[in-house]
Amino acid sequence: MLAQYFESQGFSTVLVGFVREHMEALTPPRALWLDFPMGRPLGKPGDPDYQKRIIRSAFDLLDASSGPQLEDFNDTIAVQDGRMGYALPVDLVVSKDEIGDVDSLLVEVQEEIAGLACDYESACIARGRTTVGASEVALADLAPYIAVFVKGEKPSSPRKGVPPIPLLKLVVEDLTAYYTETRTHRDSIDDIELLGKWFWEETKAGQLILWLEAVSLESDDRVLRQIVDMSLITPRFWSEGPLPGTSASAW
């Protein structure tokens, strides 16, 4: 929609996306479809030559004087085991009444974070950058901020101009980025599905966010329900289609 507006003002645009059905329905002026797992818009991390191929393929569409034009990128990154990247198995879904001692879990998360600190610092030095920090909340305060919501409360926002619930989204993104940046560097992992399995099924931080989801989806706060349902955890899709109660349009 933004592409169409920009084009009406004289700017040329190219959309790069994963969901072909959406691209066909919205008919952007120029679009490149990538048959990649969700969360991997430019291919493998740390592979600049491959990433440049994608960007150049997208820029080649600027030669088209009119549209809509939808082209397929000529490579595929296969989804393993019929799963989208970061898709979660059904048995990880928890209900509110299954939540245990939040304070005990918080202690475990903080210990986990501390245990990753050295590897995270090495990752930052090696890459020269990090995506952690969008929330502007200190690393030590990320998990405690989430834990307050898991207890069914709403904390005051420590960041001026950003309400508590929108800040929650940024806090969760910072926490997950801390883990994934650390693990991808430490163990040279580029398998997005293996990374997702590790975070959601093995880490205490993943468990904390799953508890957050369980509490939030039963909350009376409509904004909290929407943000958690649509933004914090990727919808659970398998090769045979969406789970009951979900819609393919959620992508």
C-alpha cells in the first residue's frame, strides 16, 4: 500500500516479500518473491555475496516502466521438516492455568542471560553491531519487565513517550535478539529452524515469553492481546495448514 502511494508521488519502489498470495492480492508496482523461510529476507546471515544477488535482482525490477510486475527469485531456501522458520509445535502452547512460579523462572532467566554475556560481547565485537537496544531498557531489566505482565500486572513504562504495552513488544524483541545473536555467533549457526527450536524449546527466556503469551491472550486489555497474538510469537503453521482457530491470512 505504501509502495502504491510512493509511486503516485513519483518515486519508484520495489517490494521484497515471502507471502506470494498477499503480493498478488495487493499488486504492488514491482515485487520480488522469495521462496525462503519466514525471517530470512536476504538469505543466509553473514553471506554478503548472496545478499547482494537478492538486492540486485530487486533493483533490476526498477527497469520496468509500468506494473504491477511480480518476479520470482531464482533460488529457494527450503523449509525443513515442513515447518516455517520459528513455527512452534502444538505441545509448546501453554494455558494460563499451567503457569508456575514466575519469580523462580525469572531467576533462571537472569542466570541464563548472565551465562551468555561473554559470548554476546564476543558476537558484538566480531560483527561490529547489535540489534539489541531498540527498547532502550537495560539488559538486566528486560526479563523483569516481561515477568510483571506474566503476573497479570501492567508496569509503568520506564521510557518516556512509549506506553507500557508497545514497549513490551520492543523488550521481547531485545531479549530474543540477545539470545539469537549470541548463539549464531558462538556456534556458527545459520539454521533458522534449529535456532528457533533451541530458543522456544530449551531456553528459560523462551518459556517466559510463552507464559507471557498464555496470560496476555486471556487479558481484558485488547491492545495487549493484539500485540502478543500478532507480534511476539510467529503463528504456528505446519505443512498441512493452520491450526484450528487461526487463518492463513494471519501471515
